[in-house]
Amino acid sequence: MKPQLILNQSLANWITQFPLIQSLTDYAETSWFNPAIKTSPEGLSHVGLNKLDIDEAAARLERFAPLIQVLFPETAASKGIIESPLVPISHMQAYLDKNLKKDLSLNISSKLLLKQDSELPISGSIKARGGIYEVLFHAERLALEAKLLKESDNYAILASAPFKTFFAQHSIAVGSTGNLGLSIGIMSAKLGFKAIVHMSTEARQWKKDKLREQGVTVVEHTSDYSAAVAAGRAEAAQDPNCHFIDDENSTRLFLGYAVAARRLRQQLEAMHIVVDAEHPLFVYLPCGVGGGPGGVAFGLKTEFADHVHCIFAEPTHSPAMFLGVYTGKHDEISVQDFGIDNVTIADGLACGRPSGFVGKAMQYLIDGYYTVSDQHLSQLLYALHQQEGIFIEPSSAASLGGLAHVLSDTSYVERMGLTPERLAQATHIAWATGGSMVPHLDKESYIQQGKVSRTL
């Protein structure tokens, strides 16, 4: 029996051309820092979007703030703006210094912060940014076209009965491993849309239950994420009144995520943290299909240009974006093509095929990629809970391993001109993408799992 070919090449040939594939197929923790990244503005020119597009998205979210405040009273303190805390995690930094067996002590004066998108209102994950934004974009467009709304109106009127009756004539559908489905399903149902979420086999039961409690139709699939998205896309295409939110290709999702960067800038300024050539910023972003981290990274690059270094983190069992960018084949290949099973405790990152849009748009702007084993995800989750009293999902914990990869790769550090002085004055942000909505029993299970395997 002949070995299976991948784009007409044997696995052996792939490994000859791209040696790190051997490590990835062995499920070994692996890192790669892309030598082809480009400086601004050249790198940004490949995205096809610009800062004006982010301005427009930010303005739309401001218009919708009065409505959000009405629909979700928990946002009253922020006046309807959906945002998360940025907090120092010095105890966790000390833990990483001691336990990761990498020399972090050289940079002990640098700062490690946690961006708690795990605490975002409404859906408790980073998907509350892009997912909710695209639902609002669609709702606004429909209402404006129907002459029911003007941009000068107070958008709180969209919570009234006539608008709910109007939106009930329309459907919104999405394919998801869980968190994106939560954000889109909850927001769509609240506005009155018929919401349909196609959930892949990785999705947790509590997420399906939560959606059904909100009146969302959940379609369960025994296949993985990509198949669930394809099924949702095909079904939505049969209904002219159904809008399909495409996690693999949506620029609206992407821009919703990108708005996070300007708010992060404000948070850093409030903390008196400088970002410039002498004070670089490193941001570690868990990556599934790529839309969330890609959008955030795009926003960060428009805010901080070459002074910010974005790094994507993936599970060892689902290194889709790593493989796509490393080989230059993007969404032409999947992890399953290489015999990697795409089965991981990090359900939100269990994507076998990366977004072709994000991979191609951001390939010159993301400094590097690394993978984390399920065992280490559990250990990092447990350590953060013990050291800081903060709970996050396993997917979020992927961000906590990035600091060691950066500081231990001397060729990358030298190539980027990151002198010891600059590294000592750097700020590192681990982006926690989800966790606050996890039910108590599931939280306890994750924590216990991490406790059992806590020795790094």
C-alpha cells in the first residue's frame, strides 16, 4: 500500500523541505520564529484592511453601547462597552521563572500581564469581541436598509418589540467549537433573530446547554470544526434570509477583534507602561482557526507598529496555523493530512485547518508560533489558579508558555535587535481568551486535572 500523499508529496518529502514538521507530527512542543516578517507599513499592506476600517468598527460599537447596556445590565458600569481587565501576574511570572527551566531571571524587571478576555461580559471569551460585533453589524445593516433606524438614533430602540418582530424574520448561523457559537447565539437570540449554531465534536456539553437555554437552535456534528463550518455554510446558503458568520473568512469578525488593540493602548497608558523601541511589547495569543488572534494582532500592529511582537500559541495536537504559515500552504493543508489527530483539551483551539484569509493576511506580521502539550496546558491552568486566584480555560493557558520560547531563542532575539537592555524593559501580555462562563463542576475538574500533573 502506497503512503498517502499530501498535495502530491510524501510526508518524507515534506519533512525534508520543512524539518519542523517531524517535531509537529511527533506531538513535541515546538517553536518557530518567522524570518520573513516585514516591518511596518509594508507588513500591514498585505492585510487588505487599514486603521480606518478599525475606526469604523470602533464607532459602530460606540453606537451600539446604549443597546448593550439595556440588553445586558452587567455592562452598566462600562456604559455598554464590552471590555476586559489587564492585570499584572507577578506571582505567576515567578512561578514560570522557577519551573519552566528557562533563564527568565535575566529579564526579571520586565512585566508579565494577563489580558482577561476570559472575563468579557455576555459570553466570557474573546469571541464576545468579533462574534458580537458581526451580529451588531448585520442587525444595523438590516434596520438601516428597512428605514427603521438612522445612525443618529439612540440604538437602545433596537431592544423594542417592533425591532424584535423585524429581526425574527431573519436568521443568523455559525459553525463553532463553542465560544464563537456562544457569543453569536446569545447576541442573536437577544435581538430576536433565529439563531442556529453548528457545533463540532470538540464542543463542551455545557456550551450547547447554555445556547439552548437562550433559545438557540444547536445542530450537533460528529465531525470536527471545519466540517461543522462547512455544514453551516451550506445550510445557510439555502435561505436568503439567513446570514452565515464565517469564522474562516470574515473580515467583520476580524475587525471586531481588532478594536481590542486601541483599548489595550489606553489600559497600558493608564498603567504608565511605555511601548517603544526601548520598551518592546510581546503579546501571546492562543490560536484556533486564527480569526481572533489575527484580528487582535492586526489591531496591535496598527497601534504599535514594530514595537509590538505578536506570537501565536497552539496545542501540540492542533498546530494548524503553525503548519499553514510555516509551509506557505495555509488552508490548502490540515493537521490531519499529516497524521496529527486534532484532539486536545483546548477545545476552543481544536481547528485542523487554519483560516486562509488570516494566514495570508498576517503571515508577515506574526513573529512566531509555538505549541503546548495538553499536560502543560493543565499545569499552567492550575498554576495560575494557585498563584493568582484566576481561573481560565485550557485554551487560554496556551498563552502562558510564550515568554520562555521568546527568551530562549537567541537567533530570534538577535535578529530582532532585542538587546538585554530592551528585554529587561519589555512588557509581556498573555491573552486569556476564555474561562469565566465555565460551570463550577467543570472548573473543579480542570483544576484537579492540573493538580495531578502539576510538575513541569
